Amino acid sequence: MSYLVDKNGYYGQFGGAFIPEMLHPNVEELKENYLQIIEAREFQEEFAQLLRDYVGRPTPLYFAHRLSEHHNAKIYLKREDLCHTGAHKVNNTIGQIILAKKLGKNKVIAETGAGQHGVATATVCALMGMECVVYMGKIDMERQRPNVERMRILGATVVPATSGSQTLKDATNEAMRHWISNPLDTHYIIGSVVGPHPYPDMVARFQSVISEEMKLQLKAATGNEEPNYVIACVGGGSNAAGAFYHYLDAEEVKLVAVEAAGKGINSGESAATCVLGKAGVLHGSKTLLMQTEDGQVIEPYSISAGLDYPGIGPMHAHLFETGRVKFENATDEEAMLAGIELSRLEGIIPAIESAHALAALSKISFKPDDVVVVNLSGRGDKDLETYIRWGKY
Amino acid sequence: MNIKVTNRINELFEHKKSGILSVYYTAGFPKLNDTLDIARHLQAAGADLIEIGIPFSDPVADGPTIQQSNKQALDNGMTLKLLFSQLEELRQHVQIPVIMMGYINPVIQFGVDNFCKACEKCGIDGLILPDLPIKEYVADYKDKFEAHGLRNIFLITPQTAESRIREIDEQSDGFIYMVSSASTTGAKAHVVQDQIAYFQRVRAMQLKNQTLVGFGISNKETFETAVQNSNGAIIGSAFINLLEKSVDLEKDIKSFVEAIKGLSS
């Protein structure tokens, strides 16, 4: 079985390109060109060079001694938190900005929830001298003020999304509307493995550098490129897609995705799409979606602004349905405790998104010899306010 | 399956070739139970075709006016199930063609088969589902729609390639919805020269289907420009704006339709 996209843009029953006709030429142009562009040697060289010299890759694979002792397994952290801009998001924006240039676009738009993808997009636009407009929910702009200013310092225009619930899904709607109205000169940098085909595949490819490095680093550290477990958090699912990518066909590697349970799966305030969602169509793809019986999209909740997306990438919906990836979830409380635990044991304050992945360490019974890689997708600087408000440290 | 039973859309286009006025409104807006009354008033006022919008939480192809009406309708408690119950009596009052327009997700949740059956039962003639692309339509939906006498209406835009317009023409039996410019829905004051060139380009293709122009048609001036190069035009946002401030639906709808059709009918 293949876990990657098929020639029609599907992962099993999920995926596709459910877009209004107004977006067809843009998405078609991308679909027809993306593979040829990103597989070309010239692209590969520029991408690799920027990841190395600008982003700071390869990111370390760090053996976490004290965390390992605590959980009685051999735990490694893939340090995406050490990427320039503070999270894995920049791997994708670097890839897409080079692609946008090759497509002859001179303007870039993006959506952002917590602001991490917005910052990563504003960063590469500054790097390449491209005009940048970032849509962000009005409520998120108030919650994530420092990232709004960071984007502005980088020269981006941040536009509040005032429709609907004024959060990530509405920012995505607004970005799509902007693209509809500006079909010729604008590239839309989607921040996760969501959206119409070819976005999920394209973003997963750009993020796959994570597991590509992991294999080499594990081989050097343990003699075996395959761990027993890879654990990553999932909102839309881009860091998980990157961390799982080169292990998908290695069935003996257990892949664990951790969703945000918010205040609890049955609390009505959750973002655990695989538990609470049903197949549906949002933002151009068929996937698992949190929605009412009438098909209206439900606004999810998580303490982590990067995980409160009502859908999940179609690749992950397929990985869930086939059972290739085991889906766990962690509540706000469990994630915050895991974030403090890492801070105290290893001197690393993780992003609250990544803390959800760490929370799964307490939910799995490891054998002492198990090699476990946790994808530490981002650093906690942006979350200080949330840590402070939570207070239990 | 290839069922070619003529329905009200085909009949309309057979006997009327120009100046067709189609009006869109969102079901359950401004008040939950206005849906059927607005359809009756539109027919009485002289509209040729009615498009009833199924409200959705995330209408990406729509501008602020229709977004807001969707939100209001959902806040009012509108659901697809309730809409079909409101439309049970539709054909006792309304004889002109009626199309349902909406996004695909509520249709999927309702169940495509159930949805088609409910449409047929209420006397719905066609569907406009902007985020159902032609490829998916042909593969999974076409047979079901046709079995229930539903015409699927596709959109084309100024950026749609000629070969794709031909493909859409081939798969259509009703009319083609010509989106007037690269934009979401919403009222604009003027039709510009570029758009007229696009209307003329499509007209010169001599498609088997007739065309209605939509998006940005808001008043008599834009309507008349649009209908010079097509069989008619669709008004949505401007009508929603009217509904929002109307205190007498029957009277206001009558003067709205008359003002637009004025000299052109």
C-alpha cells in the first residue's frame, strides 16, 4: 500500500481538489509544474543551500538523557525548535518561495493561526524581496500580538480576518478569496499539509527533510536508521508529515500522531479531529473534519493556537483510517505538564504544540531499549504568555 | 445513464433567449422562514429564475455580503433539512425554475442520494455547487443528479481556458454561469472593458449552452451591459443588501426587479 498521494491527488478516499472554478487556473498551474520544478537540480541546490546556511539545518538529533531516564526508554529529540524563526514551518516557506519565483510570481499571500507560519512566510518574502500579505484571524491577532509585530517588522502586511469565527479557518478563507481576486501574479503559501492537491504533497515533500536527516543521524547514533517510535503533534499535520515521511513504508517503525484534546475529548472544547471528525470537504480537500450534523464546520479549541484547526491533512486522514499511524491525544493540562517536564529535565522550553507530542511519552509503555524520536517542532518563546497564565511551574 | 427529460431550466431557455434575470438569495435570511415568501415575490415581480443559497459556515467563493447572509441564516437556525421542509410547498406557489446553490460539504453530510431525492421531491431543477469540480462531478455525482432530473450548472471565469470551457459546455445541460471577473461575489458599480471582451470571446465560441453572467451585477446599468453579450444575468449580493434593509419584502422585491429589468425586458 502506498501512503503517498496517487496520480489523481488522493490519499485513499481523502484529498482531491474541491476548489471553485476561479481557483482552477492557479491550482492547475501549480499541479502541472510543482514536481518538475522541485525535482530539478537547480531547485534542489538552492533549497539545500538555504536550509543549511539560512535555516541552520541539519537540526540536531539530541539524545535526551534525563528525559530518557524518566520515561525508561531511549528518547531522542529532533530539534526543529532550533530552526531560524523557531519552528519547522520555515522548511516549507523556503521551498515555496523558491517555487513561487520559478513560477514568475512576485506577490505572496499566506494564512496564519498563531503566527508561526506567517512569520516564516514574512521572513522568506523579506529574503527574496517579495511583497507579502498575511491573513490572520482578528481574535488571533489580539492573542498573538508579538508575532503580528514580528511580521510587520519583516515588511509584511497583516490583514485581520473578520469573518466567521475570526481564527485560522477564517484566515484561510480570506487568503483563498484574495487568491481568487488575484489569480495571475500571486502565489499562496499554505502553511500545512492541507488545501487542494498538490499542496498536501508539496508541503509534505518540503518537510520531509526532517525524517531524511533523522535517518542519517539515527544511523550515526545507534547504528540503525529506524527507531521504534516516531512521535509528532498534529494540527493540520505538517511537522508530523515531515517526521513520518521516510518511515511510512517501514512498517516496523511505530508512528504516533498526537492531537490536541483541549479541555477533554467530550468537553465540547477540543481539536481532536480524528476522534471527533467525519469525512467532509474544507479548504479544497476531502478529509476528516469537525462539523455539525448539518455539515457546518465547528470551531475547534486547544490551548495551543497551532493545533486548533478543524480539519487534518488528507494524508493523515488516510494514515488514521489505514491504521498506519496511531493517533493519540493530549489535553491542555497534559501538554502543559509535559512542557514543564522538558524544561526542567533538559533545559528546553518547547512550543505548546510540541508539548502535546511530549505528553504522549506518558501514554505509551516503552521497553527500556526502545528508541523513540520526538519531533520537537518548535520552541516555546512565543508561548511564554500562555505558560505564565497557566502558572503551575 | 443519460436521461434527457426537459426541465424548467431547459424550457425557460427555449422560449427566452435574452434579458433573462436570475436572482440569488440565501435561505433563512433575513428571517428563518422568509425562504418561500421571497421565492413567491420574485416570481410575481418578474424574475425568470431563482437561486436559493444553502448557507455554509465557510463560503470561500463569496464576498462579505453573502458571507454575512450565510452567517445570519445559520444563526437563525437554518439547516439543509429545515430548508427542504420549507420547500415542500414550493411548487404549489412557484412555477419558474429554481436552483439550489451551495457548497459541497453540507450536501455530503446530508447524503448525496438523499439530497437528490429531496431536491426532486421539492421540484428543484438544478444545482450550483462552486466547490464541486467537473472531474469529481463526472466521476461521482453526474449519474445521481441526472437520475433525479437535476441540472448541474458550472462556472467559467475570464481565466478559464478555451478547452476547459468546451469540456464544461459538453457536460452541461442548462446554462453556463459566466463569472464576470476574477473575484468573489459582490456588487460592483461598473462592468469594465476587459469583461466585455471576455463576454464577447465566449459568445464567439458558439457554445451549445446559453450563458448567464454573474458576480458584480448590481443594477440596471451592469445588468444591461451583461445581457448585451449573454442570455441574461444573475444578481445576488445587491439583492441580499436589499433584503437586509427591507421592511416590506413584497413591495421592495417588486420595485427592485422592475428597476433592473426596466427597459431591457
